[in-house]
Amino acid sequence: MGITLSGFDRVKAVKLGYDNYSNKYDRLKRVLYQLERRYGFSKIDMIDMRNLNRIVVRLEKIEPPAAESHKEV
């Protein structure tokens, strides 16, 4: 578990875990920069930084529009 930050505009939650916060903050800045530079910035559901050797970014789900029924009359 550890520390989880929430309440940002584009990122719902950042899981930091228990230690090494200075390095995790530096890495978070680089991850956010790369996400914006390479892919534009979409909404992010969660960034898991509990293990700096494996950072997980989960994008927010985009619900497809409801399919309209096309019944023949």
C-alpha cells in the first residue's frame, strides 16, 4: 500500500508506496513529460510507482457510445 496521491486534473491517482520518494518524484516528472510529448495527454486513471523498475500507467477507460438499434420496420 503506502502513500497514494489523488486529486489531480489529468491523473486520478499516483501510488508511491513506502520509500524512495525523492527518486519517485523525479521519475514521475519524466514519465508525465514523456506521456505529454509522445502521446498528447489523455486522462490517466492511475500511475503505479511502488516499484521504480516497473512503472505502470493505466489510462482512463473511454466508454464507446451506445449502439443505436437499427430495426427494420
